[in-house]
Amino acid sequence: MNRHEALLWTKPSWLRREFVLTRGLEEIARLDFDGWGSSSATIRAAAGQWRVTRDGFWRSRVSMQGGGLALSARVSWTGKYDLETPFDGALRWSCLSIWKQHYGWSRPDGAPVIVYRPATAFSRRMHAVDMLDAAPLAEPRILLIVLGGYFLQRTYEDMAATSAALSA
């Protein structure tokens, strides 16, 4: 098993809004939401701690700050998140395949860099994370993967809210 196959994005608890990035048995990073109704979260990794917040409603903006790093992304009407400046070779987070439920980061030319795919057919609690380039799994790449995990969870929550609103 190589380093690309071994990365997993999992939700270890049914009750808590927390997610863990692992490689084998090693925990690389953790994302903890502040509460059930909150869009704010904290990223914890060996290199430090970062804060993720979402501001606005119609034209929302997601910001990640900490450790001397500040990233911002704007969400579009189609559910894509565009970073205001490229980071670690990636610019856009979006759905890559609606039928396969693949999401991920793409370069400015549209080529996928990181792909999140369901690890099992019937659960959204575990995703395999595939890095499609030769970049090392260093701090910038880890932050990009965890920020993508944040976007993945927000997308699932937005889809559930839309379904509930349409069925009411």
C-alpha cells in the first residue's frame, strides 16, 4: 500500500461533528466543529492549530487562519469553493463526479489534485483521499486536505437541508 491509498478521512463518532485524517493507524490531523448548528471549526495537527469560519449567507466566504497562514475561499451558486489565491497547487474545490460522489481539489487548469471518494458504498463516514500528484504530505498539503474535508461536510449538510426543505 502506498501513501496515496493509505489516507482516510473518517468520522469516528456518530454523535460528534469531528473528523480525522489518518494514514494507517497514525492520526495526521483532526477537524472539530464547534457544535451541531455551527459552521466554525478547529483544525489540529502536529504543526499547530487553525481556525475555520464561514461568514455570510448568499455569498458566503470561508476563512482559515492560524500559524501565520490565512486562506479565504468564496462559494459559488453551484457549490464550488474558489480560493482567493492558489495554495499548494490547488485553486478550486468542487464535485468531480456526481454519480461516483467524488469531490476534490483542482489546479487552475482544471486537473484534479486531491480526490475524496467514498471508501464504502453505503456510508459517508469514511472517504479515501487520493493525491494525484507527487507532492509530499507536508503541512500545506495536510491543511488543504482537511479544509477539503470541511467543504465536504458542509456540502453534505447543505444537500440534506435542501432535501428537507423540498420535501416539506
